[in-house]
Amino acid sequence: MIFILVMRKRTAGFYLIFFMLVMVLLITTSSLALHPNMDNWKQEKIVVDKIKTDKKVVALTFDDGPDPQFTPVLLDVLEKHKVQATFFVMGQRSESHPEILKRMAAEGHEIGNHSYSHPDFNKISKEIQLDEITRTTNIIKRLTGQNPVLLRPPGGYLSYDLVAMTKKEKMTIAYWTYQQDSKDWRNGVKAPTIAKNVIKNIQPGQIIILHDGCPNGMQTAKATDMIISRLQEEGYRFMTMSELIKLETSNKETSATIKM
Ligand SMILES: [Zn+2]
């Protein structure tokens, strides 16, 4: 009898631990915004998180702007180093600061779509999701003449509906390389720490995610200065995200020609 009780307790304990592990896994996975179909979408090039190349090329990407205080400082840093980056802007903030968007375009940066108001896409209908995206595309077109082909959904949200929408709009979902998410947006993280995280994990073909539109944006701008200086010393070149994607496509075409 005692033996059975002990067994039962153990079984209950086991299930409890198992349940907790599953919960932890679910929470972790959802915060990484992974989707069960992610690998297929990556293969189909609907979602891009890095490219395959042996050349020392990477893309710097900046989210959540434009910010009237931090984005101009960051643009000065990029101009100083003659580096082009990709900005995933919010439509609402772009309307408030059109001059910053115009400057981005004039200085050769790529502008991507990061939704109009950065809502939690899990909590809005697909119709509102589409409206968030198309409104922002129209604002970017109107202000800069660029037709944004890259979409970075807020929080990295992914769903079958969003992918269908993206295909219809002829856009690519612009993810980032997992190892290059330095969480620079966290308040109190200093520039050297952000820069160190990026530099130590660098590999050819990566897409680096940073945030010019968050309250820690000044540290991000300073970190970008350090990142570019160091990586250029190591022989790295910086491209916009679309240029990086095109590089992979042209690599494939070249190797196909050689094989023939
Ligand atoms: Zn964002």
C-alpha cells in the first residue's frame, strides 16, 4: 500500500515536472516567435533570416523608428562610415517625422515595413493586419518613392494568413539571424555590451537586428559605430538586406552556370 502511494506520488510529480517543462518550452518558443512551418518558409525564401555565402558580407537592420532623437544620430554614424543599412519603420512614426524618412532614402538606405502602429499581431484580425501593412507601404512610397519589399512583422509574428498576405503583396518576411539579436532595446544595456554581442557572433551572411526606435536608441547608435569600425577591420562589408538577398540569388545562378 505504501509502495503504491509512493509510486502514485512519483507519477504525479513526474507529470507536474513534465507539464512545467512543456509550459517553459511553449513560452520560450512563442517569445522567439517561431512557427512550426518556419523551416519550410525559409526554404521557400518567404522568410529570410540569413543568407548562405562565404563572402564577408552582413546586413545591419534597425527597427521601430524613425525616432526624432536617435535616428539622426545613427544616420550620422552610417554616413561617417559610408555604410548603407535597412530601416524597418513604423508608418505612424514615419508620418510624424517625414524628414527623417526622406533623409534615409536620400542617403541610400533601404526602408522596410514594420507595420503602422506596432500592435500585437496575435490580438488583431487579419484584415487589420493587412491594413497595418498596406498603410505603411503607402506612406513609405509617398515619402521616399521607395516601394518596400521587406516586411518585418512586429515581434516576429508569423502565421499562414500573414504569409499568404505577404505573397500576395510580393513581399519577403525579413527576419534576423538568431545569434545576432543582441536585445539592444533593453534599458540600461550599454553600447560596448551591444557591440561585443554582435562582434563575437559575427558570421558571413548574417542579418543583425538593432533598434533605433527604442528608449535605449542612443546606446544603439554608439554601438553601431563600434560594430562597423571593428567589422570593417576584419574585412566585412555591409549591404542592405535586399542587396544581401540578391547576392545569394546571384551566387546560385553563377554556380548553376558553372555546373552546366
Ligand atoms: Zn518592433
